[in-house]
Amino acid sequence: MNNIGIIISLVLIFGGLLWLLIRSIGGHEVDRRVIFLFIFLSVAAPVIFRITFQEKATPVVEALFDRIENLPPGSNVLLSFDFDPAMAPEVQPMANAISRHCLNNGYNVVFMSLWATGQSLMTTTLSRVILPEFPELVDGVDYINIGYKAGNEGVLNVIVSDFRKMFPTDVNSVPLDSTEIFKDIKSCADLDLIIALGGGRPGPKEWVLFVGDPADVPVGVGVAAVVAPQLYPYYPQQIVGILGGVKGAAEYEQELTSHHERFADMDTPGIDMMGPQTLAHVVIMAFIVIGNIVYFRSRGKGGKS
Amino acid sequence: MSRTAVIVFAIVVVLFAVSWVAKAVVLSDTSDSGTLDAFLVTVAAFLTLAIYSFLYKDNPYYKFAEHLFVGVSAAFWMCQGFWTTIVGNLLPRLSEGMANWFMQPYQPGGYDLGFLNLSYTVLYWIPVILGLLLLMRLSPKGGWLSRWPLALIIGTTAGLNFVRYLRSDFIVQVSSTFVPLLGQEPHQWQGIGAFFSNFSLDASGQFVALLANWVIFIGVFCGLVYFFFSKEHTGLFGRASRVGIWVLMITFGASFGYTVMGRISLLVGRLTFLFEDWLGLIT
């Protein structure tokens, strides 16, 4: 059934593109809403019929995976959820996969957020991934959710020297001093790795500028695709690895499922999204080709350039 | 309101009701709060469709969803800021009574400067006063008072950012540009023979590592030449400048490609929600 659906969708999409090409060469304009319709079809078909591909990790993703994989048990890792629901389709799969990885390897994980919206997305990860998959882990001992604080870079500027001044309690109003996990953590300098997940401001760049560089703590980032190119100049000196957009999430999920048998059957939303991504990109490229054919043809005929 | 608009509105209301009831029936088997969950899923689905209706043309449903989003976002951020920062950090340091009132642990403490012991209770009244002065902006006569806290915010932010950006975005970035052009750990240069005998196009191989370093070197150099306007861009200088333009264009192209990927991801996220959570077409 799935295969039939995929074939019918592909015939519809590519047949339609051919028809548009012929119409365009004939001098008819393509309404922008027709382009939207094709993008919708190219995304909807793989979502419904589940077209997926195997991923191979690129060096920037592999670097972050290896860094996390090779930390000694008991290491202190901080995950900062600095994103909103608009970025969640890209960044939440990374957050879930990295949370699984860190907790499975026995690290102490501190969850926090510089975005108000990040706190509820952090709760989603905790309730849908951590609590059901790691029921043996104890809040305050193996992981802790210290929540959100307003202040953007100001928050980072404080926690780089003292967590308790900015986060006196965790999200449940439990004083940090009374938690096991914060017994050996005074400031960000006591962390072994920081993973900044986000894409806006404050976000991964601010973590590098205000914490990573001054405190000499390694920072890895998982970011929305839009800002990924701006972070590449920081790799590998100031950022240990980058997950850029859903492609980065998919590569990380592939690494995790192939290295840890426990996660072989886990949800892989990043990998699932690469099918729609691929088909949508092919359609966009087809439209660019069609546009150029029509442009050069009209120029050859002495038409308007 | 035209007759067509009334008919469309009636259809939307009926569809909403049908969707809510149908979803509630489906969810009643698995959830105790099926009716409420069904309502929330239906609202989310209709708001998603309202936003996407802009792709056809501007309309009141899009406007409604857009304004609702802005209003809810502003309120959400304000409430989170109040409960996490003012209630979580400020009030428990001002008085034990207020800490107890909001069921927060009291946080006594202060700074011992040797000759002076400043308690939190005294210190934290300063941000309270500055915060209230900021609100004076709403007063027609006392608006000038808001300039004092604003000046403090701007001055502090500028000072902090100057130091951080100078270090991380300038000094470290310049040093990162000085890359070895003839090999680095773990690919030290061992002669042309060894280079060709170990030649590989693998991403972790020596050739790709060297190529990446050369691209950084040539890209940065030619990019800087393009922005050097004190000399006419002719001859060899002009050719380097042209390479610089190409480097910039490729960078913009990569950014655009990533942006397309990001936008498609958003669409995938919304369609997955509509097909899975709302319509139940996929599991």
C-alpha cells in the first residue's frame, strides 16, 4: 500500500512539473500558489507514506557525538533549551537524542533554558523521553531541571562564576544546595561539556562568547538550520561539534542507533523528516531549472530579460 | 460583513464543532480528559490552517491567528519572567515574609566587603527601585526618570559585549584563520610521495583536511581584498577581489540553502501534527 502511494505521489509531482515546464515554455506564467501546492504535495506524500533514507554522520556531527561518547561516567553536562515551538521540529529531535545519549552513558545532566518557551519544551523532553525510558534515574541526583531565568546574556554572565546566584532553586523550588547533583558544581567552570540547543538570541553563540571562551568549557551546539552557517567559523576551536538543522539531528540519531543497541528501535523524527526534505528540495531545484529554461528561452527569442 | 464571509464563517464554525466532537470520541477511549484534549488539538489544527491560509491570500482568519499569537507570546514571556525571576530570585532575597507568601525558600545572605557587610535585603532594593523607575516611562511627567535605569542597562550591556566580542569574535577568530597549509595533526606533511600514496577523498583524510585549510586561507584573504577600497580593483588585485565576491556568493548560497531546509522542517512539523495528532492518518 505504501509503495503504491509513493509511486502515485511521485507520478503526480513529476508529471505536474513536466506539465508546468511545457506550459511555461508555451509562454504561460506559473501562479505562486501552484508552487505552494507542489511544495505541499512533496512534503505531505513522504510524511504520509514514510519515505526515509540512511544517514551518514559528517565530521562536525561525528565530533560532537564522539565528544559526548568519550566523556567519563559521572561527568557534568549542561543542556540549554534555548528555542521555541517554531524551532522545535528541528531542534527537539536533537535535544531528545542528546538527552538519551548523556543519561544512558551515566552523566549528570543539568537542564536549563534562556528562553521562556524553552522551559515547556524541556518539560516535553523530560515527560516523553526521560521519565518513560529512564525510570531508574532520580531527579536531583542523576539529572536536574533548573528551569528558565530572564536576563539573556546577563544570566550567562552570572552563572559563569556562580550558579546559585541566578538559580537558587530548581524548577520545583528545591534549593540547589540540597541536591546531590549540585554538590560539586559551583559554576559553569565545573561542567565538562555544555550543549546549547537553539537558534536565536540568546543562544549557542552567546554560550560560546559568555561561557565557553571565558570559562574554558567545551561547547557543542545543536541549532536551527537558519543560523548554522554563522556558527561554522567557531568550529573546531570554540565549538566542539555542530548539529545543523534537521540534517544534523538525523545524522546524530543514526550515530546513536548504530552505536547503542538500546536505542535501535527508538523514535527517529530527524531521520523521518529527511524524506520530505529530500523530495521538497528536488521540487525546488526543478522549479529553479524550469525558471532558467524559460528565462533563457525568452532571452533567445529577444523577449524581456 | 458580506454574505459570502458569513457563509464561510458558518462553515468554519461547523467544521470546528464536527472536528471537536469526532476527536473527543476517538480520545475518550484513551484519555480521561478526552473532551479537553480534543478541543486543544482542534484549536491548534485550525490555527495552523488559519496561518497557512495566507498562502492563498490575506484574510481575517490569518489576521486573527497572527494577533492571537503575538498577544499570547507577550503574555507568556511576561508571566514566565515574573514567576521565575521576580518570584524566584528577587522576593525571597528581600524578605522572609514574601518568600513564605509565594512558597519559596527564603534566601538570606549578602556580601562581606571587610569594612562593610551588605545584606541581600539592602542590595536587592536597588534593582527594585531601578525597575520601578523604568516603568515611569508610562508617566507623561516622570518619563525622564526611566532614562537612568535605561542608561545603566545600555552601558552595562555595551561594556560586557565589547569584552566578549573582542575576545571571541575577533582575537580567537583571527588566530583560527592561521591554519597550517601543509598538514596538521593527525596528517603531518611527509612529502609528495606519501601524500599521493595515501590519497583519499574521505572527509577525514589528509587531502580534504588540506583543501579545507586552503579554502579558509584563500577565502579570508580574497574576501578581505574585496572590502579593501583604497586601491582600484584592477589586475591581480582585481582578480583576487573577484574571487572574494565568489566566496561571498557561495556563503550566501549556503545560508539560503540552510534557510530552505529550516522552512521545510517547519512545514514537515506542522503537517506531521495535522496528519498524526489531528486527523490520525499516521501513527
